[in-house]
Amino acid sequence: MSRVTRISASTVKDLPNAAKTGGTGGLQAQLTTIESASTAAIDAAKSDFPTETSALKTTVDQLKTAVEGLPASPSAADLAPVALDATAVVNAVKGFTSATKSTCE
């Protein structure tokens, strides 16, 4: 693996703050950040870490679907699936980070 682009769980954990300060637009903006970081990491590591990159891609795609499906003024019930998908992304990032740690040091 020639280079690994950093993606961190904190990028995903910033979703609640993005929602508080920017509403659904803030969520969309943070999602774009998450997608960019994860795509770069996946592209850099997919041949060396296919399982972890696949899990990361799947969870980010699920989060994207959930965020894009939100109404303009989401209720707490509307946001619950986003929270679950964000947790799945955090777990995938942690798995990816753990698997790639020795290669990146």
C-alpha cells in the first residue's frame, strides 16, 4: 500500500454538531467530508485490506442513504436511523484503522 489517507471516527462523530449548527444542510456537508475521506482511504487500501474497505464502503453508503432520505425538518424519529448508521461507520473506521495501523506506522 503506497499511501493511506486518514479517516477518523471523529469525522463521523461530528455529525451531531453538524446537525445542530447546520440542520440537514450541515449533515449533508459533513457527509461529504466523510465520503471524501473514506473514498480516498478505500482507494488507497482496497487491495491490501479488502474486508475492511468493503465494510467501510457499505456503512458509508448506508449513512449516505439515510442522510439523503431525511426531510427538510427531521424529527427525532427521522434522525434515529442516521445515528445508527453513523455508529456503524464509526465501527467500520475503527476496524479499518486497527487493520491498517501496522502498515501506516
